[in-house]
Amino acid sequence: MTDFPAVDCGFTVVHPWLCDAMGHLTTRHYLGMFDDASYHLFATLGYDPAIGAAEHQGWADVRQEIEYRSELAAGALVRIDGRVTAIGRSSITTEYRMFARADDRLCATLVGRTVCFDLAARRSRPLPAAFVARATELFGIAA
């Protein structure tokens, strides 16, 4: 991941019921934590789910790549940050980093592409202009 500003996208706990037989956060729950973080990042960019629903706007994750860097054990406190790395006409590429709060160790990363979706027409639609403007302001990238 390149080094440029990121925003806090949440904190969570590795509960024992999220762990595998070896006591480590199981892979399926990494994705859930990153998914929760995406809601926080999109809210920071100005997306309001109530307005989106009224306008039949949604999001479709079309690509996600997770790199597991260091195991997280039951009881670990986790911090996730995120950033926008690219903006297209109807898609946004994001990067998230998951850290163990105890020692600020990087534990996992996710790179994803999400498409703005017209829920009525069932096809992509342009990203909202205010969303693009906020991403440009925060992360210094242009559409």
C-alpha cells in the first residue's frame, strides 16, 4: 500500500466465537470487519444510506483481495483505516489496513473495487458528484 492519508474506519474486538480451532481470527471474519469499515469510509465520503435507498442507489463489491500479514488471537483489539486510491465514472477503488491496537502491528490489508449501482435499473450509475469531491479533497485523487 502506498503511503498517503487514511481515515479511521472503526475499531472492533476479536471475540472467541470469531476464531478458528487454533484460536486465531478465521478468514471469513476478516472480510466482515473490512466490510464494516467500508461503511465508515463511505459515510466519511458523504454517503447516506437513507438517501441512497430513496434514490435506488446501492453499491456492488466486484473485487476484493485480502493479504493476511499477522495473526490475530481471541481478545485482540483491532483498528481499521481506509483510503480511496482511484475513482472512475461509476467505481471506486479502496484500500483498508487492519492493525492490532496493542502494538500497532499491521495484520491484514484489503484492496477492493466497488461499483455505484442503480438498484431499479440493475446496472452501474455514475458516482455522486459530492462523493467524488470529498474523496478528491481527502485523498488528493481525481476522477
